[in-house]
Amino acid sequence: TALDALLPSVQEDTEVHRTVLPYRAFDLLNVVGQEHADTLLRQSVRYCIKAEQYRKSDWDTHGAVLTKLLDEHHLLGKAPGQRAMEDSALGQLADAMFSGAPEDAAGAMAAALAEGFVPAALAEALSLAANQILLRDLGRPPEWEFSGKPPGSVHGDSSGVHASDSANAWRHLASVSHGRNVQACLILGAWQVARDRGARSADMLKWPAIPTEHQKAGVKTTDPTLLLNQLDEAIRGGLQAQAAALVHQAGAIGQEAEPVFALMLKYAVSEDGALHAEKYYQTVWDDFHSTRPGFRFRHLCGLARVTASEYGRPAPGMAEARELLGI
């Protein structure tokens, strides 16, 4: 397909916008119609061509790793496997990708592909590894302060949001592509998530994920309505850990996820989110519904944290839009 022909160019750099653009464009085909597929495809072609002026020598690093792993594990020409992956193995793979060096994370993914595990399960692990970056991040340091992105915030172009968006794109590019691209997208996704974690801080492995056990223990109610009310209050108060703890409790008691998504959707639309609110909301909605029950609420905890982080900075034009709509 045309997308398969494009992907080797996309894979030349593991950069979030280069990766996210082609899948989001592909996902829009049902909205804009197949007759406009070439227009959407040209966006990514142009992006890749324009990026050539910024080419760096380190672009070759992940390509060399990919070539080595495809050969070492005899993945070229190998059909994707259909072997089911148990929860424990999936969790171990996610941890290996999060905690390892980029080469080791890519190697772990390549080995899992060679063992014949179904790509959809490996994609779950990839997104969970990226989610750990968001849940463990200490927030934007003071020296990175920027308008709309204060110290301690995790919304916008934070390491966790970008890692999650990238992982989501790689997993879906693997699902809609063919041949070598299936393995390449998953291996490069693993390489990138480990790279992103290391780029944020070498100490991230020491940082606890939120909600911590102490924060979980602080949520006493098991009433779904009260939990939603308290979540709304936590978001409006900018309480990232508390918001995540309340969502964790919702998952623990078996609460339906849709009312939680509905609550946070209004903020994904109303708040600025430093240009990333709506995109990350869609990432989490998709990752949640593509992840098995034992792990999926981790993604929703991440969304709760980001929503609390971004609250209080209305999206440009929101007041005017409300006035025009009479709401």
C-alpha cells in the first residue's frame, strides 16, 4: 500500500510529530473519505522531506539497531505471530521497555516478536511502558518553565504525553501496515519509549509512580457518584496525584469508565492544554479500549493527572464559542 511505501521514510527518525501524523491522518479516512487519502498521505511525505534539512548523525543509531535486530531474530519475511501473551509476561515486557536502555528495549520487543507473540499484545506493553513515564514524571522543572506550562506541570509537550502519543502511533502503524513494517514499527516504538524515558532523567527509575500506595489509601469512598464529584474537585484544584488516586479507586471498585471519560472530555475541550489536550485525550481513550482490563485504568490515571495539570488555562476562543452557541 501507499502507507507501507511511506513508512520506511517515517522510520528514519523517531520523533513524535513525524510518527503521529501518518497514523492520525490514516485514522481520518473514514471522516474525509478514501478519495482524499492521497492528500492526507502527502502531509507526511512533505513533513519527512522538510525534516531532511535538520538531519543529524544520531538518526542513524536506531536504524542500525533495527537492521541488526531484524537480521538477528530472522524477522524479515516472518509473518506476525498469533501466540497469546499472559498478563505477567506483558507486564514484564512493559517494565523491560521502560527501564532498559533503548537498544535493550528494542531487543526485548524483537525477541518477543521472534517468539511469535501476537503484535496486539506487544502493542499493549508498549503503551503501558510509555504510560509509566507520565505516571512517574516529577513534572516540569523550574528551568523549563514556559507560558502555560508552569513548574510541576505534566501537560503539553511533556515527556509522558509525547511518549504516550508516540507509542500509540507506533502501535497503530504496526496494526495497519504489512510485512517488515509491522515488526519495524513495534521495535522502533520500544526504542523510542526507552530513549524518551532516559532523556527526561536518568533518575526516573527511582521516582514512584502516582498514585502511590499512600495516595491510594487516602481515597475512602466506594460510591461511584461521590468518586466522580471528588475527581471533578481534584481536577479543578490542580491536584494531579489526588485525581489519579480517585481514578485508580474507580477502577478498583469496577466502576464503568465511560462516566470518567465524559467528565474529563469537557476539560479536554475547554482547557488549552498547551496544544495537546484533545490529542492526548484521544490517545488515552484509544489505549484504554485497546488494553486488557487488568492494566487499562493506568491509562485513565494518566489522563486524570494531565487533566488536573492543564486545568485553569482556558482554550483560546472558548468564551467566544460559548457565547455564539448560547451555552
